[in-house]
Amino acid sequence: MEKLVECVPNFSEGRRKEVVEQIVNEIRSVDGVKLLDYSMDPNHNRAVVTFVGEPNAAVEAAFNATKKAAELIDMNKHAGEHKRMGATDVIPFVPLRGVTMKDCVLLANQLGKRIGEELGIPVYLYEEAATRPERKNLAKVRKGQYEGIKEEIKTNPDRKPDYGPSELGTAGATAVGARPFLIAFNVNLGTSDLSIAKEIAKSIRESSGGYPAVKAMGFDIADRGIVQVSMNLVNYKITSPRFIFDVIKKMANERGVKVLESELIGLAPREAIPPEDVSYMKVANFSDDQIIENRL
């Protein structure tokens, strides 16, 4: 493929494998697309899917998956640790080869228009595709989550979507955007004290005056009796996984807590997580298949 984009849709289902498989099969069935990875998190109740493809094929695969998710996921019944606003919560396009960020912005608009018009799902453009400065940040787009947006979208002009109706159905709303390569990276702490994870997350995230290109939240992993600092590293060349791992380890030690392990969700470039960092950061269940260069 001369032109190649990555697409990483997130779906609000991390417990019913049969549902996620039906959604993923919609991606698998599109010519010109290759499914690279998908993972499910029952605590977050969320699935993260990664695929690559030719630009138009990637749009088709993302649309078909969004349509299937709308049929199978009812947001009125959804609950999980991760913030969410839709059955297909977010769809980012990432330039990989022979494609610019501007091209990915056009793809986001192309897909957003189809989702809004053909599926009747409100679409908000975010990151590099954002039509308003305040919508560049996904956290601000998703503020209030499904329940809050469901009420506000009807009366608040600031909640008017870029595409689709100003009304939420059972599929909720979807954010579609273009961005650089993002790394979903978690660090698990050996304590059940959620306040510690939240304190550390607040200290390191950029929006609270922490480190650039870091988004972070604290989560309770109740079934294991531990807590987690869950992060999106939106530009690993600015803040790397190893750097932020060391920061969290230091902060945890200062609070008398040990770092148990880290987790890479989905894929990452080799440059971001070289082999020596895998053992250093205690990356749980790591596979060489999680290095994107090994999958292309």
C-alpha cells in the first residue's frame, strides 16, 4: 500500500467478547484493510481496536464497525470505569505512510458526515480535525459523558455536533478526529487506595500543570484490589513511556506504594518502547506483536 493510515476506534464494550467480535468482523471484511490488534478491558468496559489500511478503505471499515456497534450496544445500559459518550466512543485517524495530517483531517470529516447523516449519530470532530479550539481536547468534548450530553445537546448551542442530529439515541455520540500516534499506557500500583492513583494522575497530566502530551486518570481495579494510573501519551517523542513510568514510580514510592507492573494497550512504535524498556517497566503480557513495525 502506497498510502497507509492507522485507525484506532474505541468501543464501549469490554465484557461481551461475542459483541466485540461482531464489530471487529466488520473491519476484517473490508478489502484494503488489515486488523492489527484488539483488546478488551472489563473494568473499563471498553474495547480498543487497531487497524491499518488505504485511506478510503479505512473510512469504510470504521463506518461499518460504527454501524454494527450502534446495533449491539445500548448506552443506557453501559457502565464502566472509563469515561464514554457513545457505543463507538472515539475514532482517530493517524498518518502512517504517504499520508499527511491534513489528509487525515479530510478523512475524519468524510467519516463524520457519513455517521451523522446515514446513522443519525451526533459526531464531534476533535484533535487536529476540531472545528473549535475547545473541541481539540477529547476530555472536553466528552465532558458529562453519555448521560450529561444526552440532556445538554438538546438545549446548549455549545453542544451542537459537527455532524448529525442534536439528540442522543441509544448509540450515544462519537468523536472522530486526526492525531499523531497515541500510546495507551497504564501503571498498576500495589494499593487499594484510589486517592493515591488520582493524586499521581493529577500531578502528571498536562491539563493540571504536569508533563506535556500526558493525559492521565486514576482508576480502581476492584477485582484485583489495586489501583491504576491510566494514561494516553499523545506524543511519545515529547514524553516517553519510560520517563513517565519513572515519574510515577518515584511518586508512588514517596507514598509508600510499590509499582506492580505497567500495561501497553494496543500497539506502539518500536522507538517508543525499545526491548530494554519492556523488562524495566515490567510491561505485563507484552508481545512483540504489539510493536507496530512487526505487524505492517
